[in-house]
Amino acid sequence: MSISLVLGGARRLGRAGWMAAIAAATAAAVMVSGCKPEGGSAASDTIPVGEFASLTGSEAAFGRSSHNGTAMAIDDINAAGGVLGKKLRLVTEDNQSKDGESQTAVKKLISLDKVVAVLGEVASGRSIEGAQTCQKYRVPQISPSSTNPKVTEQGDCIFRMCFIDPFQGTVMAKFAGGTLRARKVGMLVDVGAPYSVGLATFFKERFLADGGAVVAEQKFTKDDKDFKAQLTAIKAAGPEAVFVPAYYGQVTLIVMQARELGITVPFIGGDGWEAPELLKGPGAAQALEGCFFSTHYSPDQDIPKSREFVAKYLAKHGDRPDAMAALGYDSAQFLADAIRRAGSAEPGKIRDALAATKEFDGVAGKMTLDAARNARKAAVILAIKDGRFAYKETVNP
């Protein structure tokens, strides 16, 4: 496997030294190539591809899963002969799930590692950070699974493999009012996360348009651990379901505290729920039984490419892949396909080939890019049943 996993090795120089090195490399790139990185030159026997992910920290389950899928795709591509007669070389940076780290990581990938494209991130806020740098230097970025619309709004070099929050929010609003027959819902939103705020906005718009009522809307922030005040207010409003568009670590605490307060209605959410850690800990699986969330993929789907991917992933990692792994895999394959069609590893030509994609057939299903470089594809709803994620239904765009 030709993978260089860089977890901030340059940090041995100290933060100031590392930033100075990046600044110097960037300045050199400007003088030599007019701000246009030319990674994967003819003199090289590999094509460098960057990745930034949350391999440690609060959302590490997302980052590790996405990276596992990405790395497996790179292995498969190289085992099949590579691209344009060269192997892909994956250079990965860990942003530690911290705000501000992604921009620094992406600057390093572009300026020092000379990558031809960047894969990442899962969390929308960190994808936006990276996208601002990629757009500045005209290097294509492909987010596997960031759903906030603002990600691709950073510019024409930014792409994604997943549906966006207007669709996901609509899917869950229709599910709440249709399948669950809820006419009154409560909401609990992380006001500091673009993902949470965006998904809540679109859910609310559709649920109200369909004649439902949001009877309580409470807020929290990322570092909160005690949600009982917000949940008490929600309970008093008498909802028939509670929408929590948050990440898995917060969701487990919220639902367990809700059950302690006697809230028995289903909790529902988005793809931020999908991590094995959601159901870990004493009483977590029991508290979340009968809850639902939308996501991008289920290993239970009967898709030939998916069946092969599931078997290979299970053999390598000892567990079935989740949506983050599947989309990570597809993002690397999508990039390789664009490089082949471009006939070049030059970032500008790769960008044009990505933008011209009409249909891509991946392990997570078929995907078509719209004019804003967002993926049009189906959503999957999973139920939490008997301590595991169970396929419930597929909702097409």
C-alpha cells in the first residue's frame, strides 16, 4: 500500500516553525507557478493526493471511518495499475476535530506536499475551512460527506459526494410527518455547528409547510454535557417526536438524559448520528431503541458494487462499513475517474473533468452532479433496533 500517513510530522518544528515553512513554500509556489500547484509532475512516479480528516478528537469515529474507505480505494486503484501509468500516493493530515486546524492542514498539503487534489472533510465546518484554501489556490477539493450547502458555495473548485441539507432536512420532515405520523415536534440544535443549524432550518421549513408544528426549539453548544433544562422545556411542550441534528457524541447524552426525564417519544436526526459510538456505553442502545436517522448508505442495500465493498471492508477491518467509509471510498474513486478522463494530473484539468461528470456509479449508489457541484442521490433512513442500525427505507430525490 503506497500511503503516507502524515499526522502533523512537521509539528516537530513547533507551530511557529511549521507555519513559517508553509509560508515559505507558498511564496515559492507563487513565484514559480503563479499560485497554481503542479503536483504529480512528469518527473514523479506517483500522483500525490491530499486528505484531511478528524483522526483524533471528538469526531474521530467519522474521520477514521472515512479514511479507511479512502485508503482502501487508493489500494484498489493502485492494485489495478494506478492512473495514467502512475500510483496514487495518499498524504493524510489529522485536524484533530479542532476548528482552525483544517485550513492549516490543507495549506501544508498544497504548498509542501504539492497534492493535485484534496479529499475531505466529514464535518461541514471543517470542510468549509479547507475549501477556502483550495479555492484560493485552484486545487480541487472533494468532500465525501459534508452536507451544508455553504461547502460548495466556496467556489468552483469544490465538490461533494453526498446530498445536501435541504434534501436531508426535507427527507426527515416527511418521515416525521408521514411514517411517524407526528404533527408536533421538538428540536434541539447545536448553534455552533453549521451542519446542525443548516439541517434544523430545512427540516423546520418543510415540516411547517406540511402542516406540522414545532412546539419547542432549544439550543446547546458543542461542549455542553447537561441538557436537562432544554429537555425539560421540550417535554413540557408535548412533542410526538424530537429532532436532534447533531453529532453522535452529543446525541447519546441527549437521548439518555431525555429517557431519565421520562421523554418516551422517538428521537430523529441526520447522518451525524452514524457511528458505532452512538450505541456504546451502559444503557445507550436501550435509550436509543426506536429512534431513526437519515444517512447516505446502508451495507444492507442490494447493490452489486456495495456487496463486494462490504465483504472486502469486513475482511480488512472486522466490521461492516458505514456511510462515511462508503463515501470516503467513492470520493477517491471519483477523483481517479476524473484524472483518467482529464488525461492529466494538473489540478485545473482535474477540476474541469470533475465538473463535467454526468453520472458516477459508486459503492454508495449512483450519483449525478448538479450545476452547483452537489450530488443528486438517494437518502437512506436507518432505524435503531435491537442494538444495531437497521435499514428502514430509501428516499429518492
